[in-house]
Amino acid sequence: MNQAVAGQFAVLPVLQLQDGSYVGQAFSYFGTESMVAFDASGNLKWTVPGYNADMTTADGSVVAQSTSGPFVSFDQNGSATDQISSFRLPITSSI
């Protein structure tokens, strides 16, 4: 197995970005999580340990929640740009 993120064994795509790439979760053998971005061919763009991707924004940023609680905005290069003090995910229902 060719592992671009050492110790990771599964990647779950969560969001598709405007450029066609994806952001998802990588899980390790030890139960740790990392947010990862990768292109349609599976090539790794960036990784941020300890975050779960929740949504994208109009400017292409990703809003993610850390495993310790706070929400943070990340740019297209995986760099944290802002900590969000108050954030509620939109709730959808099929009812």
C-alpha cells in the first residue's frame, strides 16, 4: 500500500471543492484523525491533523472542527485563516 500520509489506512471523502479536488478524513491505525485534501487522481495536496471537515465556503475555504472542539477556517493550501467563535452547521431534513 502506497501511503501518502504515514500510518493512515483509510480516507473518507467528505467535501468536493470548486476546483474538483476533495477534502476528507484520514484515519490511522491508532484511531487518530487528520483532515486531508486530495485531487481527483488521489494525489495528496495537504493534511491537517486533528480536524474534521464540515463545509466549504463561497471563497473556497474549508470550515473544520478540531477534535478538541473549536471551528477553524482553512484556505485552499490548508493554512488556518480564522478561528470561528460561534458556528452552527446548517441542518437539513427530508421531512
